[in-house]
Amino acid sequence: MDADARARRELEMELRQTIAAGSGLEVYYQPCVDLRSNEITGCEALVRWRHPVRGMISPAEFVPIAEETGLINQLGEWVLMTACKEAVNWPDQIRLAVNVSPIQFRSGTLALKVIAALAASGLSAGRLELEITEAVLIRDDETALAAMHQLRAIGIRIALDDFGTGYSSLSYLKRF
């Protein structure tokens, strides 16, 4: 096993331990601003990993590992739960946006996890927005559409993040 593969495997094991322990991960919030009024209308939850030895590890380094190993389901659930619990204390007009991986959509349990996070936190469904990439629509899009319709039925907003950076077209949007 070469050095890169060993380092990647070590990072995966440390991420697995971090998620299980529930410490070392942090949620940062990037404000979303209405350019007409210059008012904050919401915040996007962004996960960060503060490693005890390595310091801050970039999401660009650990999120792909989480997606490849299936850890993204636990990581995403932790981010969703944490962000909902924090956002419930914000002013009522401020929405919360949380990124959701295509893998989370394929799990078949995303709607249940969202409902559980809302119930545990007390955050109203109308304040939550899930950000998806077009990869959700491209891979197994009937399953993804069913999940999106379930989420919309309970009042969750769905936003398409980074549209146009992949392979989809406006025809996908018409289906939803």
C-alpha cells in the first residue's frame, strides 16, 4: 500500500472515530444576503473538522472520503441535526440551508431523518432548505424525485446548488 493510500485510509478511520465520538466536527454558517435589501435571509450550514493533531481539515479533503465510504449518511445527519438545533434560536425569518449528498438521497431514509431533526429541534419545516447538486437528478432520478416530493410535501424547500457545473439541463427542473 503506497503512502497516499495509507494516509487516506488513516484519515477515513479518524473521520469514522470523530463522527462516532461526536466531537471535532463543527458547523459554520455562511450568511445568505438579499442583494436588494442587504438583509440576511438565511444561512448555509457548512461542516468543518478540527482535528486534534492536524488542525482544520478542509471539507474538500474529508467529504469525498465520507461519500466514498458511506460515512456521508452519518456526517450529513449530524450536520442536519446540529444545524436545526442551532437555527431554532435564530430570528424566525432566517432560513437554514443544509447541503445534501446524492448518497443521502439514495439511502431512502432522508425524509425520515429530516423529520426527526425538525421534531428534535423544534425548527419549522418552512425554515429549512436542502441544497442538492444536479448529480441527485442524474443518478436514479425517479428515486430522487420521489424523495424531493416527500420533502416538499412537508414544507421543506429544495434548492439546486452549483447548477450548470455538471451534466443536467433545464429539462430536469421542469420535472420537479
